[in-house]
Amino acid sequence: MTESAGTPAEPDRPADDEPAAGTPGHEADEVPKGEAGTAGAPQDEASATVSAADGQTSGTDGTDGTDGMTEGTPAETANHKRHWLRWTALGTSVVVLAAAGVGWWFYRKLDANITTDSTAAAELESYEKERPASLAHNAQNILLLGSDTRSGEGNSKYGRDDGGSQRSDTTILLHIAAARQSATAMSIPRDLMVTIPSCHKPDGTRTKEQFSQFNWAFEFGGTACTIRTVERFTGIRIDHHMVVDFSGFKDMVNAVHGVEVCLKDPIDDADAHLRLRAGKQLLNGEQALGFVRARKSIGNGSDTERMDRQQQFLGALVKKVQSNGVLLNPIRLYPVLDAATKSLTTDPGLDSLKDLYDLTRSIRDIPTEKVQFLTVPRQPYSADPNRDELIESEAAQLFKRLREDTPVTVVSGGNGKSGDEGENGESEKASQRPTAGTDEKPDDSAARGPTPTPTFSGTNAAVGMCE
């Protein structure tokens, strides 16, 4: 039996019992209130039809299987809507899961590219008592090492591999301010004469403490020995380290589609595998590597000029990455991350993609003019002019400011622009300012105030190589 006349079917589903075929009276009983007149009225009879396919009566309650004859009723419309929403939700879920799967695959691939240097971490732990303490909470000091190893795929063509030996061809101490409003990159000359502590060698033996050129520390005892050496003569606690090889540097430059430089004179350097014309040009990865490594064929052939070029090039690279929106564009960012992580060896504190992402995110909004480059204050070593030694008074001021996370003021000067050095008068202006280590004061200085804040010669990422 059907429900009594006037009782509407539930809005979300058909009535539980179907009326018997060929009984229009029952059809009238099933008409919902408010949609027709009294039972048996002409409009009610018109709402019931006989199916040509099977002879069954189809009413407005939609209790038979004929979809086309029930279209438009509230119950069926709700059913269709709910049915469509289910499929939409299912389809969306599939797309989201697929995207998440691809994202997870990329994440795992990039994460697996990074090599962890656990040996250095263990070595440093055993010397914890002699290491300096961190004085500025949340500031970061990261030692960046450009390895000149000739071993490994893509590196052998740059020279001979003597049993896997390597030296730190480039060493930069990167200080990231606690407020994340500035970053200062301080180059350390490879020929700087320093005291290298006793270190463990890869073969298990130990070296003796000795006064020697800085880049031997990396050859003697790897990253740990280099970190201990830097901490000893600067008093700055190194929080993390990264080692990048030749191949990785090239790949990163290629990933941003090259970096623009301007040259006053052409370059032809067989040792660096580099031939460049004078003027403005875009360097690919191979050319960029030769440019930052070239020494004897450019300028006066000194390591000082090479460090200047490295700083200028790194500044141009930072500017290129920021100006092209690479950090905010996943499609453009992935090749850069892939190239970087493949060639990267880090301490356990930075050996995951999440760690690197968190670090990058914290500094990506630093203005390019606040990304500064300079070289540790030095002069020719008195016993050998082919080596360097610290200018103690200036170096002490710089190290103190980095230790305490005090702003460092860098002005264009000795590290002048490539090609047009001094032509814009910036060097002359810089020479008129107080320099690091000076006690220069105006007349009656005791009454007029303290010594001016020291400045250091260098450059920043906002100053392009072609400006």
C-alpha cells in the first residue's frame, strides 16, 4: 500500500513502495502538497504517463527507473545535484592526490641529491670546548666552500686528481643578520697566512699545528679543519657549512639562463678554458666558471682581483635570481634547486630540502643593496709578497661586528667595478670616508662625539657588473 493521500514523499529519496502499474488513483495520492490541486484533478492526471517501453506508470515521485520522465521534480533535482557533487569531489580529490604525488616525488628527488657531511660534524663535536660561542641569537654564520677537487663527474677536465685531494678554491663566510634585513659575505684569501690547528687527516693520522696558507687547512683535514681555522682567527662561531664543486656552480648558472658581465678587455686564458671578447655579454655556466677561476690572464694576476670578480659575479647572480622571480616560480626554481642540491655537501643541520627552503625563505626578501660582499682586511705578507696577512686592527673591527651582529657598512673602493674601476668617482668618495681601523676624528673630537663607524671596501648585489 502507498502512503495516505496528501503525504509527500521525502525530499531526498523516492518513496519506499512503488504503486502498482496501471493504477492512476495511486498516482494522485503521491502528488506532493503545494504542486497540484486536489487528488484526481486534471493536472494530476497529466502528471502520470504510461511508459512506451515497458508499460509501467511513471509518477512525479520518480519511483520508476525512467530518468527522462521525472526531470525537474524537487526530489530528483536534489538527487542529481548531490550525485554531481559527489563526482566533482571525487575528481578533485584525484587531481589533488596526483599533484601531491608529483610534488612529493620532486621533493624526495631534490632531498636525496644533498650529501651530508657527518664526518665534519663529529670532528667538530670533539672540539666543542675550544670553539667560540654564538653571541647573537638567531643570526647565522655559514661557511661556503668552493671545492677545487678534480675528482667526480664533470670536474676532471679542470686539472689532475691527486688521489682525490682537494683545496678550498673559494672560501666565503656568509653572515645573515638575526633580523634578516642584511647579509654580508666575507671572502677569505686562499693565500692568507694563518695558524692551522692540529687536524685529523683522511688517512687517520694527525697534522701538527702550523702557520701556513689558509687553503691548506682544507687539504689537511677537510671541512672540519677549515672551520676550526676560521673560528680561531676570527672568533666567529660557524653554524653551518656548504661545499659546492665546479660542476654544481656551472649548472646553477645555466639554470638561471646565464649571468651578464661587462669586460673592459678581452680574456684568453687556456688554464681556465676561457675566451671572451670585451664588452657586455651573457656568460653560460662553463664561461662563468672560467671567469671566476681565471687569475693569471686578467688584471695583475693576483688572487685579490680574482676574489673581486667572484664577489661581483655572485652579486650579479643574486640579482638575476631575484629580478626574474625565480624564488617565487616553482617551474623556474626547480632547475636551480636540482643543480644546487646535486653538487651540495652540507652539515646535518642543512642536509634536507626543508632546511634549505626555510633558510632561503628567511632571506629572500633582503634588499639587493643589503647583500654585501667584501674581503677580509689584508696586506702582502712581510716574509713573502706572494702571500697575504691580516691587517690586525681592521680585521678585528670587522670580526667583532660580525660576531655581535652589528651592521657592517660596505662602500665601493678597492673592490671597484669590473671594467670601469674608479671612473664614476666612487673610489675617490670612498677614500675620503673614514676607513676600518682609523682613529680619524674632526678637530675637538672629544667634544664632538665618538669615532665614526668604520667602513669596509666592497660591493653589493644591487651594483651590477655593467652599471
